[in-house]
Amino acid sequence: MELYILTGVLALTAGAFLGYVIRQAIAARSANSIEARIKNQLEESKTQAKEVLIDAKDKAVKILEDAKNQERERLAILTRQEDRINSQLKKVEQKENELENGKKDLERQADQIKAIRLETDALKEKGEQTLEQISGLSREEAKAKLIGQVEEDAKIDLTAAIQKMEKNRVEELEKKATDIMATAIQRYARSHVSEITTSTVHLPSDELKGRIIGKEGRNIRTLERLTGVEIIVDETPESITLSSFDPLRREIAKTALLRLMSDGRIQPARIEEKVEEAKKEVTKKVMEAGEAALYEVGILDLPKEVTMLLGRLAFRTSYGQNVLLHSIEMAHIANMMAKELGANAEVAKKAALLHDIGKAVDHEIEGTHLELGRKILQKYGIEQPVITAMESHHEDYPFSTPEAFIVAAADIISGARPGARRDSVENYIKRLTELENIANSFAGVEKSYAISAGREIRIFVQPEKIDDLEALRLAKEMAKKIESELKYPGEIKVNIIRETRAVEYAR
């Protein structure tokens, strides 16, 4: 048993030793293999380093050779430039020498010219002294005499030439102006019918007269109060007459009457309703009249507000002449005259059409129709050349453009036609307007209407401000003011009307 154990121990010992020897041999072989690889890598690195060094030396040699070549080229270029500069310097020196020689020649010539001038001045002075001795006049006296004689001769010739030119020019201008105006008038022909102050409404039957008058005249009084028109019911069969100096009022009254007759129910409440409808309808007619006027003269760029004011001129008269028709006629005449004269036809035409635009509101707002018209056109952005052309038609402003002269001439031509205007009608309307203005100037007056050809003024007062006693006092004061400020034949009746209404609704 011990033998076996000993044998086992020896076997293990021998195996361990043999394993150690074998492992050492394997390790030695592996170390030799790593050293060999390291040695080979070192050899390869040395070889690569030598090759890199050789390449670097070759490149350095090449760079050095290139630098030497570039330096030789630059030296050659500098040498050529130096040669050119030297050549140019030689040329400059030659030119300087030439200029110096030329300067000396000029100085010599200047000295010669100076000497000649001195000699000439001496001879001139000697000649003048000789002439003074011969003529008995000094130099200044002779010069003044000669200039005076030349001026006198020239003045006579110039005056004669100017007079001749002015005479010929005036004759030519007058003839040309006459031809232009005659051509414009001939090319534009419009019939003239002077506006009057009454309108006639035809009735289907005389039976309607009684219904229009109403019980105790209440219907006709209501209609007159609401429209400011005097309604004349006389013996004329199947017709009544509306009288007012304001065409717009007459148109409203006429339209309201026609609507009442068509409706058949004529009583105060219905009259108020139809008058309001008539006002709206007339407003529409006013707009249509303005648009038709613009279409006729070929102006389509005016604001709506200006078109409305222009249409109101259809119900406005000036010396019996319809203002809108007058303005349209002026626009056509101004357009033709501007084209003949080479002026701005569009400006002249527009200024002529709008020259009386202020008359659409001059009975409502204080101021002349010219100033009101200028403010209206400026407010609505009308071009300044148009305003400049229209503001001179009454010579209140200077004529600053050719179009201003044309508009003024067209105004005179349109108004001067036979039958175009009637002074007596204009004076009559002016008197009635002043009568209403006096009445409206008192406090508490709601509205006033001049009727019966100016023989009566009806004033409607505000009942909450004017009582019955105050109405009597107001009538007296108004009558005194009319007497002091107006001239009129006969007498004027001042009729103060104070109306109080109590309204309640049953529900």
C-alpha cells in the first residue's frame, strides 16, 4: 500500500516537472516569435524613414530651384521696368527743355506785344486829342452825344415798330377771339326758356278743388304750411296754381298733390305723409338730374355729394335762367373754346360745370355762392386747377390760368344770349329771399315762407319758446325790421302761426 502511495507521489512529481519544462519551452518559443516581429517592424520603420528623408530632400531641392527661377524672372522684369522708366525720364527731360524754350519765346512775344500796345495807346491818345481839337468836343462829350443820337433814332424806330405790332396783334387777337366764340356758340345751341315762379297742376275734375281746400280750408292750409307754397284755386277749369319763388318747394308741392289725387284720401294726416314721400322723391330726382348733367358733359369722376348738389341746381334760377342748364351750357362752350385755344379742356369743362355749385346751398348757409362753392369743392377733394379756374368767373380772384379766362368768357356768353335771363324776375326772387332771411333771423322761428308775390310772409314759430303774447310782440318787431331794411311797393302782411299739438296713442 505504501508502495502504491509512493509510486503515485513520484508519478505526480514527475508529471508536474514535465509540465513545467514543457510550459517553459512553449514560453521561450513564443518570446522568440514576438522579438522577431518587433525586430522586423523596426527594420521596416527605418526603411520608411530613410525613404521619407530622401523624398523630403528631393522636394527641398526642387523648392529651392523654383525659388531661384522665380527670383531670376522677377529680376528680369525689374530690369525691363527700370529700362522703361529711364527711357520715360529722358523723354520728360526733353519735354521740360522744350517747354522752357517755349516759355522764353512767349515771354519775348509778350514783351513785343506790350511794346506794341503802348505804342498803339500813344497813337490813339494822340488821335483823340487831334479829333477833340478839330471837333471842339471832349471825348466824353462826343461819346454822350453819339449815344444820345443813336438812342433817339432807335427809340423812334422801336416805338413805330411796337405800335404797328400792337395794332396788328390786337386786330388779330380780336378776330381770333371772335371766331372762337362764334364757333363755340354756333356748335352749341340750346333753347332758352326763362323760369317762372308758378307751376300749374291739372286736375281730373273740378270736384277735387273742394277736397283740396278741405273743411274750412284746413287741407290747403296744411299743404301750404308744410311746403311753403301758395296754392291758388281760382276759376280756371280743372287746374290749380302753385306759386313760390323756390322751384324746389314748388316741385315738392306738385309731387305731393299728384300723390294725394292718386290716393284719393285728402286730409291733414295724409297730406303730411305724402309731403314726406314727395320730399324723398324730389331728392331722388335731384340726384338723377345731377347724374344726367354729368353724363351729358362727359364728366364721370365727381363724388356723390357733389353730384347731389349739382342736381339741386336744376331747381335754382339766376335771373330767370335755370342754373343747371346754364352750367351745362357753360361746360360745352368752355370745352370747345379750350380745345380751340390749346388749353386743358377737361379742367375748363369741369370748372364751368361747377362754377355755381355754391348756389345749391347759398339760401341755407351764409356766404356768397362763390366762397361756398370753393369750400364745397375743397371739402370733397376736387382738383386745385379746377377750383382756380372757377373762382375767377366774377373777377373776385385774379385770373391765374388760361382756363380761368375761358370759364369767365363762357359764363358771359351763356348769360348774354337773348332771352336767357330776366333781371326783373331775379330782383323779385332776391326780394322774397331777403324777406324770408329777415324772418328767420328772429329767435324761436321754426320756418318761414314768403307768399302772394311777397305781399305776405308766414312764420311758423316753436310753441314751447313763443307764447301768444310773445307772438304778437314778434310780429310787430318783424314788421318794423322789414320796413327799415326792405324797399317794396304797397304793404307786407306778417302772419305769425303758433301751433300746439297733443299726441297720444290708444293701444
